[in-house]
Amino acid sequence: MKHLTLKDIIFIMLIALIFGALFVGTDVIYAPLYLVIGPFANEVLFGLWIMAGPLAIAILRLPGTAVIGEVLAAVAGSELGFLTLHYKNWGWPALISSAF
């Protein structure tokens, strides 16, 4: 069985970053979409985040790839919060920004 290489992990990370950023970016359209389709708006947009794992495993076809892809996609969203404050503030403003 083939094992994950550093190149594979970096590729998974890129997929996760793209889908994590897309999911965070969809916050702008959540409210208008909620008005149109109601409580299902979150599920429609949630699919962008969930796609990181299946796409990673479909391309690499290695065990554990989907889990790594999903975990990294979740981390990408959290990192964007700290990035907005340029990693200079580690207090409540950074934590709240990361949570959003």
C-alpha cells in the first residue's frame, strides 16, 4: 500500500485551503440565500466545505486522505481569522475573528 508523501500532504492542504476559504467567503451570500430558501441555506453552503475530503481522496486514492482534507479545511477557516489581524493580536479580537 502506498503511503502519503510530503507532496501528497501539500496537495491536500492546497485543496483544503481553497475549499476552506470558499466556505468562509460564502458568509456574504448566506443572509440573502436564507431569505430565499430558509434554514436550508446553511446546508447548501456547507457543501463547499465538505467537498475538500471527497475531492482529495478521489484524486489521490489513499486511505486517510479524506480525513486529513476535512480537518485541514476546518483549520483553514480558523487561520483566516488570525490572518485578518496579521498574527499580531492573540487576544479576544483574534479569537472572535477566528470563530466567525
